Amino acid sequence: MDPYDHDLERGLGNRRAILGDAWVDKSAGGANSFNADFQNFITRYAWHEVWGRPGLDARTRRLIVLAITCAMGRWEEFELHLRASLAGGSGQSLGVGDDAGDDAPTALTMKDVQELLIQAAIYAGVPAANTAMAITARVWRELGHELAPQPATEVAHPGCGRSFRSTGIPALHYTVRQPRERAVPLHTIVMSHALGCDASLWDALANVLAAQHRVVCFDHRGHGDSEAMAGPCTMADLALDAQQLLDDLQCGPVVWVGISLGGMVGQELAIRDPKRLKALVIANSTSAYDEAGIAAWRQRLATIEADGIEALADGTMQRWFSAAFHAAQPATVARWRRRLVSTSRHGYLAACHAVMNHDTTDRLAAITTPTLVIAASLDQGTPPCMSQAIADAVPNARMVMIEGAAHLSVLEQEPMFRAAIERFLGEVL
């Protein structure tokens, strides 16, 4: 029989990879006639039988240990794993799982621990999370790092950003997500929503992009929490709103991402004030409507005047989302129906006038900003031919077709929408 204990040796290797040689040498060096069996037992069963399983990567198992030890108040074990994770681990690999290798990630960041403890406060209780927060801060300082002071009144939920109100007239509500993984953002991305929507349209996309970029999402006048103005408005008015918002942001040229109405505002802004933009994304939009389209908008205006937005809600949902999406995600469709009908009637009517009279067709050739045009194959509101016309007229514009999506393609096919933007930014900036 082979005298070499494979389970023990594998367990020792995993234990060293997670806790580091110094700790394991100290622990093993303290073995005696009383605890040697226990040391052998936990090395084989905890560190080989559990930590050696390839079903979860080492980083995930590390998070699980911290969560459980926090919940149970096992503070000595919590600090042991916390210190090892924040110190960066040993740099060794467990040698299991799809990501095994010399660079297998086993370290955690303070952001990782912060998110874990905020969730632990819900499921394990605030007192446990509070103690764990204190231990984490102490360990971080003992490792030679400082924690910059920050008032609790100046933090915001990273999933929706910090809210602000612009100083112009009308006052616009906007949110800012600062980059999570960089001290300095790669770019500032401003996201402009569709008619009848609001800044939350961008939540999923904005949260991904905010890993590397500063992301600003705003409500158009008369939408969401932005101020409405009396009477109709023009696309030039909405572009001026955007200029005033960019003044408040006090940043250099931005990446403008606009869908539908937001794409029309982006066109107008790129023509009138090109120095504001370093890149332009126009999704599910048009440069103008023909006579039949204008007549349809006039009918829509008359219906809203007579019966309110509710009268158009079901038809709008049919344009916004494909039949497959209606069947697969009825709750999401219902959510956006509620958003539409709760929009300010005056604000919606004003923006309808801007859309109906929008016409940049003869001016698109003046756009010098690198431009991506996104179309959706099932879009009835702004069919792909409208996007193609924009792409053909804007010098050196690129066009991407998103299959299987209707008008609000960023909601139906967010991964494809995001991939198109990330590829475009990587190529032109």
C-alpha cells in the first residue's frame, strides 16, 4: 500500500494556497499529542474534501467562509480568513476548477468585503455586520493601508447612482455612477432615454459600464423627476437642456448614448455643439419622419389630449417590446407600462411635438463625431431602414443590427447592446 497520504498532501497544498505558508507552518508547528489527530482531520476533510472540490472557485469559497463566520460570530476564524484574503493570499493555485492556474484569483478587495458585510447585515443581523466592519477596518490598517474619511450623507447606492438636479431651466434630475474599479474614469458616458421612459431605463447597462467609466443618466424635461415646461418644445430645446447639463458636470467631451428620443437629441447636439462629444451612439432612432409618420404623431397627440396617455399605453407596449418578450417577461412589460402612464402628460405632449418635428436628415453629413448606429430587427417604431439612413448619411458611421429585439432593444437584448457599445468605444477611443 502506498504510504504517501494523498488526501493529506492535497489538503496541505490547498490550506497553504488559501492561508499562506506562514500561518500553516505556525499551526503545524504547534501540533502535539493532543491535537495532531485534529490537525490531520481538518486538513484532509476541510482542506481537501471541501476546498479541493472544483465546483466553486477559491474566491467564492473564501466569501462563503467570511459570510458564515460573520453570521455565527466566529471572529477568530473570520479574522484569519479576512487577513489572508486582504493580504493577497499566497499566490498559489488550488489546482482545481476551470480557472485553476498560477494566476487563479484568491484575494479579495475591500469593496468585496464591504458588499459581503452589507448583505450579511440583512441575513445575519446588523450587530454581527457591525463587529465584522470594525474588525475589517482594523485589519486593513494593520496591513498598512488607510481609510479616507467620508461622510455617510455623501454615499449613494452603486446600483442607481447619486442623484443631482441641474441648475438650468428646466431643472433636470440626473444620476452619477462613479467608476468602481478606477480612481479616474476612462470616459464620462451620458445616457439619454426614450420618450415616456426615464433614467432607470439604463440601470443594467449603466451598472456594467460604471466599472470603468463615469456614467450619467438623466431624465428629459417633463419625464421622471425633471421639471416640465409649459407648451410644446423642439429638439433644439432638448439639445440645449443637454448642453446645460454638461455645463453642470464640468467635464470634457463625453460619450453620448441615446435611444429613440435620446438618439435624436444626440444628433442635434452633435450638429450644434460637436466639441461636447467624443463619441456618439444613436440607437433605435430616426433623422426624420415622412408625411405618414407625422400624421401618426398628430393622431397620437389628439388621442392624448382627449383621453390621456393611458389610451395609448397598450399600443406603445406592442411597439416597445417583441411578442416573444411579452410572453417571456410580462412583469417587465407591466413595469414599463406603469412608467409610461405615470409620465407627466404635459411633459409627454411637449416631447411628442419635438419628436414629430425632428429633422436632421440634411444636416447629418456635418457630424464629425465617431458614431455608432444601433438598429433592432423587430423595431416597428423606428424600423431598421431609418437607422440605415442615419448610418449612410453620417461620415464613417458604423451600424449594428440587434436581432430579436423591438424598440427598447437595451431592455430586450442588453448583453448584445452593451457588447456593441464596448466594441465601438474600444475601436474609436
